[in-house]
Amino acid sequence: MTITNYIKFDTDEFTKATGTGLVSTLDRDLDIKVVPFISDNPKAPTHRVFAKSPRGLDIEVGGIWKKLSNDKKPYYTLSIKGLKLNANLGRFPGQDDELVQAIIPWDPQD
């Protein structure tokens, strides 16, 4: 079975981790690359998300942001603008590998 909608990071030290993954929709599959992004801006993403153009160039398509839940627990969200995708990252079901994060889509709130 092929898994979709995931990112596999290279280390559990998330702020320094790079990763690769796959986002699948009904009309396309998008291979993504995730790289850390360092900024003094507290609203900046923690990671930039890239995909390949038809000519094979890396194009920035989105980002990952660190957020705090109502319980003050950290969690991460992913946004890919070209797909109009907003999602949370979480443990991938049935996987023993904690470096594999599921991309769990959600609808934006008005």
C-alpha cells in the first residue's frame, strides 16, 4: 500500500528537520520538500515547503507554522497555497516511525 498526504522528517528535532513527502488530491500528486526557515518574526513559518516546477525547478508553494492549542500545547499547521490546502500535522496512523507526520486537511474558518 502506498501512503499519501505525509511528510517524513530526517530528525525528531523538528525545528532543524528537513523532510520530503507527498500530497495527493483527486487531480494531482505533489511531491514536496520541507526545509527549516529561521526568522525573528514570531508569525513567520518554521519551515518552507517546495515542489518542482514542470522544468524541475524548486518553487516555494507553502509553509509550516507552529501554533499553540487552547491547552498551550504546540502543534503544527501546513498551508499549500496553490492547492488551497490547510492542514494539521500529526502522527501517521499505523506507523511506528515518529518521523512520519500525516497531513490532516481542515477547512479554513471564516
